[in-house]
Amino acid sequence: MKPVYVEVIAKVLTTYDHCYRCELIFDQVGINRKIHRRDVNEYPEEAKEEFLRLSDWIRELAELYRHRILIRVIDAQSPMGIFKSIRHRAWNYPAFIVERKDKYGGWNREMLEALIDRHL
């Protein structure tokens, strides 16, 4: 059975990486985590809370559906996220695109699970 493909378009917390060699050195010295933590801490609390809520929700969906679902998270502010938002007219985030055609935007778990269940 082919898994149901779900794209999640959402506002994602972004950190900036350095070149590959610098990342290796920073990892060895132990400052790489501090740099990324500082980047994340600069976001407003509500953005961090929303991202954590979405992360928990995606983990729960992955656990519930196991091998029957394939989830891809797309940053709403990336070129791909902008393209997908326009293509599917997804203006409320998080937006869930199920099997590249059905769309749901918002936080209602039952509605999203019903949409996924229709494709199983």
C-alpha cells in the first residue's frame, strides 16, 4: 500500500549555517549549538510555541499513521512554500496538502485526520 503524501506548509524557525568546514570546527569546539540556540531564541515566544505545537502534532500524526503516511514540511517563507501557498491557495498556516490536491488550513485535528483517512 502506497503511503498518503502530506505536505505541511508552515512558518518554520530558521537558523543560519556556516560553510561545511566551519560547521565541523564549531562542532568540535562545542559552540555550534550555542550559535543555533541564539538564532532560535531571537524569535518571539508565540512563534516558538506555534512551532513546538506543530512539531508535536506532526510527531503524533507520524505515530498514529506509522508507515501509511509520508510527511514533508515546507517553510512558508521559502520559494517552494510561496509557490505551494499560491498554487493551493493556502493562506492559513499551518496548511496541509494531502495527496497534492486536498487542502486543510488550521489547527483542527479531527478535520485533518478525516482528510487523511479519506485517502487511506
